[in-house]
Amino acid sequence: MLQALMRPKSIAVIGASRTPGKVGHAILENLLKAGFEGTIIPVNPTADEVLGLRCFPSLAEAETSIELGIIVVPNKSVMEALEHCARAGAQAVIVISAGFKEVNAEGAELERKIAGFCRSRRIRLLGPNCLGIINTENKMNASFAAQMPKPGHISVISQSGALCTAILDWSAFRGLGLAKLISIGNKADICETDLFTELAEDEQTRVIVCYLESITSGDEFVKVAEQVSMKKPVVILKAGTTAAGGKAASSHTGSLAGADIAYGAAFRRSGVIRSDGFEALFDSAMALAMQPLPKGDRIAIITNAGGPGIMAADAIENMGMQVKPLEHALSTALAMKLPAAASVGNPIDVLGDADPERYAVALDAALDDETVDAVLVILTPQAMSNPAGTANAIIKKLRGNKPVVAAFLGGRDVMPAREVFLSANLPEYSSPERAVAAIKSMCEYAVWRNRPPRVVTRFPVNRRRVERIMSRQRRGGRREIGEVEGKEILKAYDFNVLPGVLARTADEAVAFQEKIGAPVAMKIVSPDIMHKSDFGGVKLGLSSADKVRDAYDLMMLRIGRRCPDAELRGVYVEQMCRPGREVILGMSRDPQFGPMLMFGLGGVFVEVMKDVSFYLAPITHEEAMEMLENTRSYALLKGARGEAAVDLHAIADALQRISQLVTDFPQIEEMDINPFIVHEVGSEPVVADARMMLSEG
Amino acid sequence: MLQALMRPKSIAVIGASRTPGKVGHAILENLLKAGFEGTIIPVNPTADEVLGLRCFPSLAEAETSIELGIIVVPNKSVMEALEHCARAGAQAVIVISAGFKEVNAEGAELERKIAGFCRSRRIRLLGPNCLGIINTENKMNASFAAQMPKPGHISVISQSGALCTAILDWSAFRGLGLAKLISIGNKADICETDLFTELAEDEQTRVIVCYLESITSGDEFVKVAEQVSMKKPVVILKAGTTAAGGKAASSHTGSLAGADIAYGAAFRRSGVIRSDGFEALFDSAMALAMQPLPKGDRIAIITNAGGPGIMAADAIENMGMQVKPLEHALSTALAMKLPAAASVGNPIDVLGDADPERYAVALDAALDDETVDAVLVILTPQAMSNPAGTANAIIKKLRGNKPVVAAFLGGRDVMPAREVFLSANLPEYSSPERAVAAIKSMCEYAVWRNRPPRVVTRFPVNRRRVERIMSRQRRGGRREIGEVEGKEILKAYDFNVLPGVLARTADEAVAFQEKIGAPVAMKIVSPDIMHKSDFGGVKLGLSSADKVRDAYDLMMLRIGRRCPDAELRGVYVEQMCRPGREVILGMSRDPQFGPMLMFGLGGVFVEVMKDVSFYLAPITHEEAMEMLENTRSYALLKGARGEAAVDLHAIADALQRISQLVTDFPQIEEMDINPFIVHEVGSEPVVADARMMLSEG
């Protein structure tokens, strides 16, 4: 799709400069230096020749067609350059020039114009305000970054141009090859998802590494990232995650949701590996690009030093994986081949004087062992150590059946080993902890890749009824939906709501209580009062006519005094629910990623402990169950402290119904079912209270 | 005190070898190569000369006294070598030889013998089974590690010899100097605390870095580490922290405590900076060794690239520190000196084409600003960047009034800057996150250093009474102390216990209830039943004679049936406590560090959420308050959800009384006060139930 951007046969550099140090010079120089084999046409009105190439005063005068235009002229002249590119048949352009959205409103307007122009001419646009693109496959350095990486299998997409130069400098130093490096700048046209799609099909690319500050379209992102992640891993560092979200929320769910949680939910859903730092980004990427995925999380450690072996074992346990000793037969056989003082437990300690052969023998045993899913090889440079020789012995043993990573601790002494490893696609790390973290990211990705197909259940519901309630609500000009209508809506989606009436007089309330002959709850109904209990608007367990009448009168009296302006519709009288475990189910619509469902145990668990989980809607049954499992208080639901387990599947069902409701009705901005009361397995949970907030307009 | 080990004037190498590659050769060679200026006496019965030095068949024949003996002979010959050293007047020896405690019981016996011998002759012993010692101050490399570091201000103590070699290799590569490097091996005599004390007084040492697998004496460790930390920072990587603790616990507190929690509590108490990985260890140490401590946690960021600036800001917020923009006057003045497109917020963005001068100007402003406590300078190598020049401009501006650290991202291009920084004692990191983590460790240490003096309150208590109960208990041969005696003990330490009697008949129970005329709780009393409620042995809120009699009879009947062998002493009848917030107070004695106090909210908060905090006893009032604050559920105690706050100081008092009790009575192994019922401010909390476990024998 982006053929002209990635693999152009001809490139025009508009703004090519003869002055070294200028960006327009650097780009041309880089194209030449890297060895681009297509046609290069420099354009500059004041030069006849640049860097040995004939230069044209304008693209028109070159009288040739081009595939890719690189524009390095001042922002005001970009549009004219684009027009020339269009006339020359360009299918893609890179606008390096800055001075657009990133500076001011005028720049933003200019950016809209150039993007609109490109769209109308079906020209794909990278940038503006970017560093350019590097493709090692066709030796194209179409950027103003001087360093050309060697070919490799990691492709980098970065929203920060400066980070691209740091990555190039770092990878050159590290000897790490790259496939493509793409600076996306202001993303006026080509954005991360376009490139995900492109790189998913790129044979050179095994892992996509991405630094993002913003996401262009949340829906598109989740869809594309999920598809691409099925083919190859996508590792993302999302910066700017802690910035205080300015969104005012009217529900519990809304107040607990935030941009960072939404990104987390989106990444989890789409299989994206989230990285929490610059080094971790490439630590994960190297492992994923170079080694097969593990089948499980059982790790064997081979080391010539006790200390670092223990450090690795600590890290493995801390990250929730398993330190795996070899199976008995294999460890016995290995012991025969190692000195008596060696340990064949886990860590496998080949001793301080280990030669390459000892490492090779131990690695062979670990690779033979089907109960070992990944191997970490550790070396510290001791008197008898031969780091490079050991690395060579290790890479000869690799079979590609399970991941092997190395942590060779030190500096100069282990440097030669690093080169051997990299040349054989074996990732090497400078500390045991980083090696283990890289294995962890492989494990998590493997679990995601092997997850069962997602099947979202559609429940038969009464959608029409909800539509009627919604339009009634909208006619009334109210965004808040309180308990009465909220429960009507939920009933239509087959939620269990206890018998109740909206009583407009004390007599009506009494009549209802007498009819059902059971204790009732009474709650004030007013569109102006969302937090009923704050105003004395809730009374529970009323079991006689007298008590109901007293409660009604008192409520009216007090609310009338405390909120004289509130519109009082009456009192909702409802059969009391038998006691059970109170949970909260909710939804908050993220501006980027749409509806996020929330689950948590009620009361203090949500308000104080903030022990909740969020998933993007629509969810499957498995995901709904994961929502429960991913809270710390899950043990309580399963029946800790001698209590019976509650019906977990009934909660999961309810979450799926909410998922369907908020997918069907995008005007629902936020909602809480709080509390949702659940009981023993086989029973039906009850919606005890509910509220929703509709979108404006 | 370890003068002869650290700065000997004369050294004998017993086991000096002529064969390159042998440890006995390497040590002599390293001593010579590093330029040790004292006398060196090689001892080897089969050589006349080694490496140009006259060699003696035995130390006796050298007919000279020595200060330090280095022993490299096989384990069986070590004792003889020690005797020779003693005769030659050695005040310290290093036993490099292996084959001791680390191999088998026989080796352990040999180790005890050599340690005993050294003790009897007042010779300090380093090792056995160690790499040796390096002191850059007197150019002494008394180890078999070939690399001699350059002088610096970080001293390293390591329980892993292999890690020492890795550290030497890494620091040489990094250009980082060291003060001492000491491999402590099996710690038969000299252990971490001896060295802490020694290095605390060492002028060359500014930071002590320590890799530990075990601690020789917990009490001594806490005492010494606290004293040393008041003088200089101690950064420790404790490995082997996740190993499942095998201790069977009979209390809640005991089951939640563990070795890792105990180390955490000991480190927190003694001001030790805990590091969670090999790289983090030196990241922290470099910052602490090279820069002044920050006065607070307000960090200014100066960067030439937006992306890494955002990454740093994320890290600062995630670690609970503050991203601090400059004060208005300073930022306005700075804006005048920077290009219009630069940002003077935080991050201060000096733009991609920033020259050294721009960095210098921005740094000056940040150093001027008294509301900025630390500065992080970030650079990515862009076309116009001058990393080394920038580093030079930065170091010229340093004033030593607040810490400045750098993160120059990349590889070869930024390498020259790293050297400039190191030479000027400015720590430099390869990612923004690592730089921020290093600042965080400085902030935490600064807070600890500035904490108020620890004052442990001694409450007037009836210690004699507890002694009597304890000896009664011991005579009875019982380790478990149940509710009745437990409350007696706590009453003696001025805890509030409600009126109650141990009723041996239903009549006695009824009589008590009628006397107090209030609802009572009844609980079975049997030394064989610790979990009373599991056996129907608890009834609450009994307010009439009938109910008390029914409860008594039922309890006896049921317990008799379900635990026919249990010794039933009767039923404890106690006035009901008015409802309040239930918390749990407890103590578990760690084998290393002694009594650890625990605090948590009762019920699910402890059992399911494991939301508890541990501190080493004895504690101060401030520490007791911190124990409350360090639980996630603290907000509930302070009065979340419209409830009144409970009396926090009353809980803190109770924790201090437990602290005093378990310090006074070391035979108390574990205890729980569960629940401890607390009410509004000004009220006295109540011990609702309590149990203790005494040590064996």
C-alpha cells in the first residue's frame, strides 16, 4: 500500500541544499551515502548541482515522473512543492518541514490544507515535522539522521524524531540491525495504524516497535493492532500517560477510569506488548525478533556464578514465572558430565571456572527437557572464563525450539560475546533482571497469541423498549437517568429487578408494601438528586404500613427542606433484596477507545482500595471472567473465609449484557449498577440501584 | 580497625605460584601490577623466585614480620599457613582458598577451626572462599581479579566473588572509579557490618554498595547499618528474597510475615537504600556518590527533545515525585534567552538544534530556582547537537547546591559526553527512567537522613504481673496463650479490656450477665482450640439470662461432640464492645531481625487484600503512625465515605505498647490482637480477642 513511500524507484528532494549542516543537504547526502539505487532528483532554484547530482530549479523542469517527493522547504512553500510533486506523478511525499500543527493555529490550518490536497490527489503523506524514513532493505536513508543502521528485523515507528536519532545512535553502538525506521511527525495523513498494516506484510520486519504520544483513532487502533499482533509482535512505549485527565465524571466508573487505564485496556485487548521505558522497549523487541516464542513460563537458568543466578531466580519469581529444574533423568545425566561441585538444580551452576564446553553441555540438557520453556544463560567474566568462546559454543547448540537469552555481566571482557550473540540472533542483556523481563514479555505475547478465538455473545433483548425510554429521556432534555428509568432499561436487557413502584403519595407506598407483604426499600426519585443517600433519601427494610408511611412523610419533609428546588417525582418503593455480596458494574466511555467496562467489589473495595478492572467493550465470556479474576478481591467472590462462592458466571453474564447495551446505545456515556447484589451459585443477581449519563446533544 | 586488611605495609602471599593462570600467581601479579608500594613476600616451597621477587619456602624463613597474609593453598593446608602468619605477626589474613562451608560438613568444620584459631590470635580473617580485596587508595589489588579500577568514591562489598569480577569489568568499561572492592566469601569472621563500620570512617568512600545473600546477625546489622547510614548512604541488593519461607505460622501476623518483608523492614528502619537489580544498584550509588542530596522531590527537566522529556515526566509522576516548572520570574527571564519556539514549562524544551549555551542558560535558571530540588538534563543526539560540548557547558555551571543528573540517549555520539560527566562527578544514565529512579533513591535517603530523632516511649506497665502469667504458663507446658491469659497480659500493659469472667458453669455465666446488666459475648475457653469460631465456640450479643444459659449449654454440648478430646476450661463471658472499626495488631518474630509489628484493617483487608504494614520493634510514635499510613486502607481510618475518623493516635499507642511488651518478653514468638476495636477520636479502643505463641523450651 505504501510502496512508493517504502520502496520508491525515484525520489525528488525539494529543497536540496548545497550547504552542509542544512537539512536539505543532509537528506540528499544520506540518500547517496546509504547507497540508494533509484533515481534521485535534487530541486533547488539557486543551484545547478548538489553533491555531484544535477539540480533542477523546479521539479517541472526535471521533466520526469517521480514516485516519492521529499519536501524540505519552509512551511509556506510546502503547498507549492506538493503541487509540483502531484504533477510529477508522486504517489507519496515526506514533508520534513516544521511549522505546522506543532507551532500554532495558523500552522494547523496549513497542515489541514496540505493533508487535504494530498488526499484529493491520492498522494500518501508522511509528516509534516518529521525526520523521514529509513529502509535498510533498499538501502534508503530518506531522513536527516546521519547514521544508517545495518539490516535487521526490528522496525521502529516513532512520534518523536529526536528519539529516532537516539535509537539509531544506540543501535549502531549495540550492533543491532533495523528493518525500517519511520518518523511519523504530526501524522497529518500516515499514522501508526497505516504503518502497522504495512509492516505486518513486510518480510523483513519481525517485530514492530513503536513510540507514541497520541493515537489517531482509538477504534482503528484496536482493530488494526489486534490483526497485526496475530502476525507479529507490536511493542509500544506510550508516553504522556500520567497527565491528569481533565474529564469530569459523574459515576464511580467514570471517576476511576482514565486515559492510562484506557490505553492499558486497549493494548491488552489487541495483544500489544506495553513497555514502560526506553530500554525495556528494545529489550523486549530483541527477544521477540530473534527467538521463538516460549510454550510456557518455566525457565531454566545456567550460570557460572551463584549470585547472578539467584538474582535471576528472584526476578523470575517476582514476575510470576517459574524457576524450573531439569527433569530427574536429564539432571542426573548432566551431573555425570559436569564437575562434582557443579549444581544441576536450578540455577544450573557450571562453576566459576566453566569453559565453553560445560555451558554447551548444560544448554543441551535444558533444550532436551520438555518441561523447560525458556533458557537464560548467565556468565560473569572470571579468571578462567572465555566469554566469546562460550557465546560461540552456545549459538552452535541453538535449535530454534525454545527461546534462549543471555545475560553476560560486565563490560569490556564480555563485549566480544555480545557481538557473537547478536550475529546469531541471540538476545543478550546487561543484567539478569532485564533478561528475565524480556522473557516475560515473550510469555505474555505467547499467551495472547494462543488465546481462544473471541466470540461475543449476543443476548436476545428488548432493544425497542430501551429506544423508547431513551427518546422519552431526550425529549425531556435530561442527560441523567436515575434509578427508575435505569432499572427499566436494564430490565429490557434481561437484568433482574425486584418488584417496585414509583409512589406519588404515602398511600400508594403503603398499598405496595401491603400487596407484596414483605420488607421494602424506599428511595426518593428526583432528577435533581443523584446521590440519594446524601440527602436522607434512602430507607431500607421497612416491613409495616406505619413504617412506610413515616418514611414517606419524613423523606418528603426533609428533602423539601434541604433541596427546596429539587423536582420531587415521588418515592420508589421496592421489595428488599435478600443480603448478598455487593459488586459494582459500570461503564465509562473513553474519548479514544469507546466503552470501557468496569468491575469491582462494592463499597470500600472500589472507593478506598480502587480494586477494579477495566476491559474494552464488547467483551466475551472469557474476558468477563478475567475481569473478575483481575481484581485483588476475587478470592472473596470465590468464597474466602468460609463463605460460599457467589455465582461468578452470573456476574460475567451481566457484564456481557452491559457490553451489549452500551454497544447498542452509544449515547450512554457512563453508567453504574451499584450495588449489583449477587448470591450463591445458581441464583439470579439483583440490580439494587443503577444510574446512567447520556451524551450531550 | 581493619587497618592491616585495608592498608598493610607488608603482605605475604602464601601459595604464590610461578604458573600463569593459577590463582596464586594471579594474586602476586595483581599486587605488582597495581603498584602496591609495601613489602611483598611470596611463599612457595618449590620456587626461589616468582615474578622477580625472592620467594621463601616458608614464611618462617623470610625472618620478617608481616601485617597481612594472603593464603592461596589447598584447604587442608590453610591451618598451617595461618599458624605461620600468626608467628610472623600478621594482624589480618585473607583466605582465598575454597573447600569450606560451601562444599560440605567437613569443610564447615575446617572453617570453624580456622576462624577459631584467628579469633584466639586476634587475627582478622577475610573469607575463606573469596576473591580478595582491592583498595585503590594504596594501589593494592590483593585479589585474583585482573582489573584494577581507577580511584573513586564508591566502595563495594560482595558476598559473590563472581559478581565482583563483573563489577570490575563493568566499571572499567564505564570509566567509573571505585574506592574499595571487598569480596567477603563465607564470612567466617569479617562480615558486612565490620566493613560498614570500617568504611563509614573511610574518607575515600562516599557510598557503600553491597551485594548480600545472607546477613550474619540481624540485630547487629540494624544497629550498625543505622549508624553508618547517618554518615553515608548504604545501597544493598539482597538476593534470594523470594525463596518460600518454610516457617509454619500459627497467627495471622506470622502467616503474612516472611523473610523478604523482614529485610524490607530492617532496611527501612536503618536507612538502607534497597536496590532491586544489578543496574539499579550502581545507578543509585553513582548519584549518591557524586551529587549533593536533594532538599525535596521537585524535579526540573531540561531537554532538546519532546519525547524523552515526556518519558522523564511520566517516570517522575509514577515514582511519586513532582515535575516542577520554574517560578514565573525565572521562566520569563529564561524565555528571553531562548528561541521563541522553546518551551520554558517543565520539561524545559531547548529545541532540537540546542547548542551547549542554551543548555547552560536553562541549567542556570533551574539552579537559581529555589522551588526546584533536582535537575535532570536530557539530550538526544540530533544533527546540530554537540554532546561533549553540552556536557562541558553543563559541568561548568554546577554549584553543588542541588543534584544534577543527565540522561544522554544514544550510543557512540553521546559517549564523549559520558566521559566529561564522569570526570566532573555528574552521573549520567542511558534512559530517562533510570535517571529518575536514581533521583528517587536520593530523595528517599534524604528524607530518612532528615527524620526526627527516634524516641521510643517507655510506658509505665505492670511487668511483674506478666512475668507471673508467663511462668504459670511455662509450668503448664503450654506454648499457646489463649484469650483469657492473653487479655490478662495485655491489661498489665494498660490495654483496655472489657469486664469479663471465666464461667465454669451456666450459673456463673448467667450471674455475670445479670450483674453487668448489658449484652455479653461468650467464647469457649480451651487450650486445645485456637480457632474458636470454627467450632461454634463464639456467641455474641446475648442480653438475657435465658440466652446466656442456652448459649452455655449448647456450646458445651457441641464442642464436646466435635472435639471430644479438648480440655474445656469453661466459657469466657465478657461485656459486648460497642461496634467500631476492627483492626488487627500483631507481632511475628523474625529469626534474623527479631520482633516485627504488624498493623492492618481487620477481616478481608488482612486476609484477602493482605493490606498490612510491618515495622521492626521497638517503634516510635512516628513509626507507629507510619504503619497506619502505609496501608492502602488508611483512608478508611481517617474517615472516608462520610464516616468519622477513628482515634489514630490510640492505635499508634497500642502498637507502641505491643512493641514494649514483645521487647520485654522475648519468649513471645507471635501474637495477634484481632480484632482490636477502635472508635471516634478521644475514645479508648478495646481488645476484643487476643492470642500469643511462646517460644519452645
